[in-house]
Amino acid sequence: MLPARLRSQSGWSDACILNVSAHGLLIYSNGAAQPGNFVEVRRGGQLVIARVVWRRNQRIGLCSPDTIHVDDIISTDEGQAALTTAYKVTLERRRVPRTPDSSRSQASAGEFIGTVLIVAALAGAGAFYAASTLARPLGHVKAALAGH
């Protein structure tokens, strides 16, 4: 059982490779892969594009038009693939792993910049509407004071 990621029409999901051959895979996944659709299976740096041939519950049979390098799938350095499966195997797919602090600080900075932009847009719109609302009555006052 090899942890992997499955990308179907509904997005990414966890998967487990149960069997692999030169042109096919048997995987276990809760992903929405349906017979006839093409999917991507990623394990480490390996990518397999395959068509779903059959599905029974969470077991999915895949057929690839390209040759699958079985040894590469089996011997993939598990430090290269970021996966968290139902089997609690955690692997990292990024070359430089993110730290929780860097992810949080990037998210906080993005949220702050977004909030500042929204507040600035609302302030500008408010100033424009206030100026246009007051322009007409102030124009009448100015004309009355000028003696017209």
C-alpha cells in the first residue's frame, strides 16, 4: 500500500496504490473518479495520467496509455511527496518544506493587505459620494451669497 494523491474532476483527494503494473493501477480512494474519466495520480515526483476503467466502492481500476515505471513508483523517496492519507502517513512534496510560522505569517500579511485595500476603496467611495451630495446645496448657497 503506497500513499498517493488523486486528482479527478472534483479536485484532489488522498489515495492509496494497492497494485501497479506497466499500464495500470489499482487504487483505493474516496475521490470522485468515475469510469471513463481521466485522472492524475501523484506519488512523490511521479505523475501517472490514466483513465478510470472501473470502480467498486472506493477501489478504482486505472489504465494508462503511457508506460508506468513501476520501480520508480515503488521506490519513490517518501520525503518528496506531501501526502496525508487515512493511514496517517505524512510526506512532504515541496522541495523546501513550509514551516507553520511562514504559512501563518503569509496568510496574515495577505489578510491585512486585503483589509487595507477594502477600507481604502470604501473611504474613497464615501468621500466621492459625500462631495457629490454636498456640491449641489453648497452651489446654491454660494450663488445666494454672490447675489444671484
